[in-house]
Amino acid sequence: MSPAVLAPARPDRSWIDEAVRRIEADYNRSADTHLVPVPMPAFPGIHLYLKDESSHPTGSLKHRLARSLFLYALCNGRIGPGTTIVEASSGSTAVSEAYFARMLGLPFVAVVPRNTAAEKIEAIAFHGGRSHFVDRPGDAYGEAERLARELGGVYLDQFTYAERATDWRGNNNIAESIYAQMAKEPHPIPAWVVCGAGTGGTSATIGRFVRYRRLATQLCVADPAGSVFHRHWADRSITELESCGSRIEGIGRARVEPSFLPDLVDEMIAVADPQSVAAARLLSERLGRRCGGSTGTNLWACATIAARMAAAGQTGSIVSILCDDGNRYASTYFDDAWLATAGIDPTGPRAELAERLGW
Ligand SMILES: *Cc1c(COP(=O)(O)O)cnc(C)c1O
């Protein structure tokens, strides 16, 4: 008998079993998010739907991502009892990850840009997480990696792992859920699905799913005008900008994130911040509750596509995403004084969009 080789300490399997059980039980207790029809009187033959991701327990589509990232890291043996979880996040991912970290009894640290909305910092703290500030958004990645090393923790790294942590073939991912909920609509296979890109994970999941299921849907990514993603999509040699310049949180980046997969995207529409804010505010009034800025970016692109379809005499459906709850932006997009300071005037785009949609 040869002596046993001593391996470095690994997390106890019974601890991992319990951690996975807790995450799966949370999922099992949750209902699916609603698919909300949004009438566009100007386009009677075109049906718009928004997948309401604000109704997750942590208020945004990042609830799905956080669940996937924790399960991926647990099942890869990277997390054990007492592991400090670190993430580079402009807010929403951190809020959702703080929720799951607390569920597993793990400390959580978010590395966030200093100008992140105060409501998001409070939401991270509410779920038991701590925020660690960096001055420049681009410094968050390196600082998160360094901090995780220093604390003997794990950097979940949403920007690298978003595209692979989600089961793109199904497992009730956002795409599978959308198509199931569309089944009894007049046009059950959407002509277009429109989403934003922050990590790029959502667009990767949808783009893979439509190919795998052989669906005729096209994928449009709505991108802030200052973001690098649409420039990279048009010319792959462009991979980084000096800064993003957009104030729309959650989407638009200065560097092309590894989880953004341009080959899966059929069209990109650049949307200026005043257009995104105008659309978010107009939609919030229509729905009777607030939605965030990136939802406005999506709506602006949906209106562009709807107008084009109508002009070509086409009918069909468009599905997009209500990404998060607008109450997180009470002191920013919904505050006129803040908008004035930020140099964002939504007046013109608001009138344009209202007229275009017949609102
Ligand atoms: C992350 C995020 C997005 C984009 O989703 P990804 O899957 O990361 O590309 C859109 N809106 C909000 C509010 C987000 O937080």
C-alpha cells in the first residue's frame, strides 16, 4: 500500500450539499417572474412584452446571475464554510450576491465605484454585505481580485463567468421562461428579443437558446451611446474606451467584458442617456410603478424596431426586459435636480417617444 497523498484542505462535501440545498430551496419557493404586455397604440399589429425581473426577491435580473454564480462556484469546489465572497459590481449584482452569501452564512464584500447610487449601497448593507470603494470604475476588477487574495476569499467575477454559469439549453433560464410564457400569445415566437449588456450574460443565454431551439427570433442589444459594446460589435478591433461616459447603471461598459459574445447578436442599437431616462420615466408612469434606466434603454430600442416593422408592413411580437426596480434610482433618474446636474435633459426624447408609441 502506498501512503495517501496529502491534498490541500477542501470544503467538506456535507457543507456543500447543504449550501446547494439552500439555494435550490430558495428557487423552489419562488414563482416565475411575470411577462407583462405593454400596449403600443401607435402599432396595433405589434405586441410588446416586458419580462419583469424586478419581482425577484432582490429586485433585479441579477438575482438569476447571482444564483448561477454561487451554484457554479460551489459545484466547482471553490467555496467552503467561512469563504469571504468578493465581487466587482456597480451595485445590482452585489445586492443579489449579498442575499445569497447571507443565506449561506458567508461574509460578502462588494467593490463598487464611488459614484454608485446611495440606494444600492444601502441595499447591499441591508442584505448584510459590505462595500469597498474605488475611485475609477475600471479599477474595480483588479481591486476585487487583490482583495479576495488578501482575505483568502473567492472573487466570483461576474464579467468572466456570467456566460458560462447559466445553463443556456434550459433549466428555466430567462429565455426558456420567456418562450413558455409566450405560448398562448397571438405571435408566440417573438420577431425580436431586446436586452441590454452589462456582463453580456443575458444576451449570451438568449442568443444560444434561440439557436439551440431553432427559433426565428432575432436578438437586439440596446447599448448606451457611450459604451464600447456596439462599437466592438461593428468592429472587433475596438475593445476598450477611455471611459464609458454613460450614467445608465447595469449596462454599457468601457471594456468589452469576456461574457459579451458579439457573434450571437443580430443588431445593436445605441441609445443616448436622455433617451433612456425619458423612456424609463414614461414607462414608469404607464405601468404605475418605477423601473430603472436600463429598462428605458430597452424600451427605446423596442420603439425603434416597432416603428421599422410597422413601416415594412410587418406584424409580430417583441419581448424585452424590465431589468430592475426604479425605486433604486429615486435620487438619480427620478430626481430633476440630479438630472440637471448630470446634464441629462429628457424633455425632447420624452415627447418623441410618447408620440411614436401613441402614449
Ligand atoms: C446587469 C444588468 C443588465 C444587463 O444584464 P447582463 O446579463 O449583465 O448583460 C441590465 N440592467 C440592469 C439593471 C443590470 O443590473
